[in-house]
Amino acid sequence: MAGDPDSPSGRHINIHFSPEIMAGVYANFANVSHSDYEFTVTFARVDHEVEEEEVPGVVVSRVNLSPRFMRELIDAMEDNYAKWQTREGIRNLPERGDQPPPPPGDTPTS
């Protein structure tokens, strides 16, 4: 991915942003669309607690990406998600003592 220290060129991207941008935005919904030339990812905050047929939401960001960058982003997200899953799996091991013991009579299955 861009700015990767393991990339052959060894280049580093130095990105600066304002405190407002650094704070980020919250999204709990995303929609991905594409054309022949680009992908568009629209992030929104949706109120899932509403019991109505039409769920209200507000777009918090929309990002257009080239197909090549979309592939790099997917790869980076898969890599980071796998690392997160591994860390969460280790955190939830019974040996760590983070989980309560299973109810009596329950035996773990493999």
C-alpha cells in the first residue's frame, strides 16, 4: 500500500491533517458502488434502533478510489482484520482468565 516501508522504493508518505480531521467520523454503514473507472465508498451513520420501515441515516463521508487503490485498500483491510482476529482470539483464550468458566456439564468441542 502507499507509504509501505517494505515497498521496493522505500519511500515514506508524510501526511498532515487538522485536529478536526484527526478526530474522524463514526460510521456504522457503508455502501460500495463502481463505474468503469472508479469505486465509490459511501460511509453513513444509521439509527438502527428506529422501528420504522425506513431507517434514517446521514452520510458522513464519501471516498472515490481508483481500481488499483481499491485493491490495495482491500488487501490492507484483510491484513489488519486478520491481525485483529488473531489478537482477539489470543485475548479470549481460557488460559488468559478473561472468560468465565463454561457452565457445568459443558465440554469444549474441537
